[in-house]
Amino acid sequence: LAAMANREFNSKDAKRCRQYCEHKYDYLTEHNFEARLVDVETTWNADAAETLNRDFQRSSQIAAKKCQKKPNPAYSRKLSTLRAEKNLLMRVISTRRMGRAFNHSTRKLTSTGTTLLIPSTLEECTSLLKQKQREIYNVAKQASFHREHEMQSDITQATAKGDKQLAKQKSSVLWRC
């Protein structure tokens, strides 16, 4: 088994267990699992049993992913995107130094939503990496200001949409900080 910190949810979290069961049940009902199971029970078919097994495993994986705790961005969204771009540049630099193709690993990292243009030479990559590291340092230094500004903008967006409860919740979080 995976360590407790690496699991999507555990049995001590009743809310996530209930969500897991509900998501799994929804997936299985969407794919007519019960009717297909009755068909396999009445007339044995090895291929149909294998597809049922795959669907059952897939439902577990999908339900577990839907129950994951979403990590809060570190300090601010700007800092999170800068760190993602820095990680992408570090990956590109290491793969270029090793002389390997980096399409798969960088495609995986760019799918996180960064819009960074990757430089063509190793020197440009290292200078851009140093620039990103300086930006991270400066943003982290002013992180509380950025977080407060983002929370204020979230509150104004919530009030503009007419969601007073969300605005009140955000302002209470801001007040505690």
C-alpha cells in the first residue's frame, strides 16, 4: 500500500469515503454494469467478464481521482505558475545536457497550463532559468501581499456575481490571515 500521505483518501475520512462510493456507483450505472453482470452470470463469456473487470477497476481509479484533495497553490497563483515554469526549464536543461529527446516529459509538464516558450539553445535556457529563480525569490518575498490582493479580487468577483455567501467566506479567510 501507498503511504497515507500519498493516498487519494483513507477510511478515517468519512466524507471522502462517501464521495468515493457515490462516484463509483455513478460510473458503474452509466456503463450498465449490473445488467452486464447478470448477462455474464447467465451465459458465461470470458471476454465479457474481462471487460467487467476492467470497468470495475476503472471505476475505482476514476472515483479515487475525483476524491483527491486539491492542493492549494503555494502563496499565490503567480508563484505557482513561476515554479511550474522553473521546473519545466530545469527538465529541459537536464534532458538537453543528457542528449535525450524531451518531448514526452515536457509535454507532460506543459499540460499543467504554463505558456512558457522554450528557448532553442542551452545558454538561453539557463539564463531564463536564473531569471525565473530571481522572480520566484521576489514573489515569495512579497507573497503575503500577493495572496491578500488575490483574495480581495476573489471577493470582488464573488460579490459581482451575486454570491454573497462565497464573498463572506473569502473575507473571513482574509480576516484570519
